[in-house]
Amino acid sequence: MQSEEPKSRTDLIRQRIYIVIYGTNTRAGKLFDIFLLIFILLSVAAVMLESVQEIDEKYHTTLLVAEWIFTSLFTIEYILRIFSTRKPWKYIFSFYGIIDLLAILPMYLSFFISGSNLLASIRALRLLRLFRVLKLANFIGEATNLKGALRASRAKITVFLFTVLIIAMVIGTLMFLIEGPEAGFTSIPRGIYWTIVTLTTVGYGDIVPLTAFGQFLSVLVMITGYGIIAVPTGIVSAEFTKQRIKQQKNQKPVKKSGIVCPLCNAEKHNKKATYCHSCGEKLIF
């Protein structure tokens, strides 16, 4: 049986960088993520302050220097993320990889497109990494359950929406006949618009029934609106509960490890696992 070849110096450096950048179970990894989030917050704050004319006129140079410092740091981080993984293209075209690239592009584009540096506020999306730092990776599984619940309840929700649309058409037509153009109900579509606005409890107030019968009908629509809002929530909640119960029945206890998936950042892998239980990505180290 052949023994494993010793790792080169480059491989060892790549592995250490990988553990710091992608890992959350080590002290260095936690500190890296916390400092990264602090820099993201500061950079977003700098972009916001730059959009205030009075502040920008007084501290324009300072804010611009700060922006370039943050952009340089994020660029180095982006390069290190590519360098530390054995499958860089998967990271580059992954969700987080695209966001990381968009976070640094605006400042470089400002050389060619005036004002594009203001698009740097898009780096606020990088705060999604907060899920990793605060150990909220379980929400990825919850999101999967929610997606399954929405998919399972889409037929019921479709029927419900068509029912609401029919109700809105009927009531909109009645309001057109009852109130007429004098009250702003100049057409049936205008009456349907008022019905939907009232059913959803938005209540713009641009059209108001004037007759006693119209006001009585509007009261019924308002009361119905409160009940209608709760229906899709109940449908999805029931399906979500079914998904959770089904998942708990099928779930098998596994020995937890500190391995983190380089693609989706999922944790809690089996100690002997080779591939991620969430996305199927190969676990590198």
C-alpha cells in the first residue's frame, strides 16, 4: 500500500489559508469572519456618507481613500479565496463568489464610468456571511424546507388567488354600479383596483365610496381582507410543518465534525464524509 505523498509548501500554505477563510470552528477563522463583517459595515457606511452632499464636500478625499482601502482589502480576500480552494471556478461562479466580485468591481469601474463607485453599496450583500459567523447555517436547511412547503402548497395558493381575483372583479363591478364616476369609480377596472387596495388593507384613499350602501360594502371588504391575508400563511405553515415532521422522521444521527463545505458553507458533516450533505461539493480538507 502506497503512502500519501507529502504536501508541498504551496499546498500547506493553501490549506492554512483555506482553514482561516472558510472555517468557522477555529479561533483564526472566527476572527477573520468578524473582522470581515466589520470592514463590510464600515465600507457600506462610507458609501452612504458619500451620498450625503454636505459630508461629501467636506470629507470627500478621506471617504475616497477609505473606499480604496476597503476595496484593496476585499480584492486581496477575493484572490486568497480563489487561491485556497482546489476548484476555484466553482467558487468564482457560486453565489458568494459572484457577490464578492461585485463588491470590488464598482471602484475599479469608476476609472471608466463616472459615479459607478456608488454601486459599492452592493457589498452590503456580503453581510449574508453573518449566517456563518453566528452559526446560523441551519437556516439553509430551513430555507429548503420552506421552498418545499411553497412547492407543495402552490396548487392551493393558485386556487386561492383565483378566488380572490374573482371576488375583486365582482365587488369592483358592484362598486362601479353603486358609486359611479361621481365618486371616482369611472370604470370596472377602477373598481377592481379599489377592491384590491381595500382587500389588502393598503387603503391609499384616492377613491372613497360616498353612498351608504357603498360604504357598507366597503366595510365588508375590509373585514374580508383581514381573513384573506391569513389564508396563504396558514396553507404554507401547514405544509412547512409537514416538511419538518417528515425531515425529523428521516433524519439519522451523525457524528459531527468541524469540516465546512467550501461551496455552500454547510457544517455538521459526518467525520468520514467525502462530499457535502447539502450541495454535494467535495470536501477538500
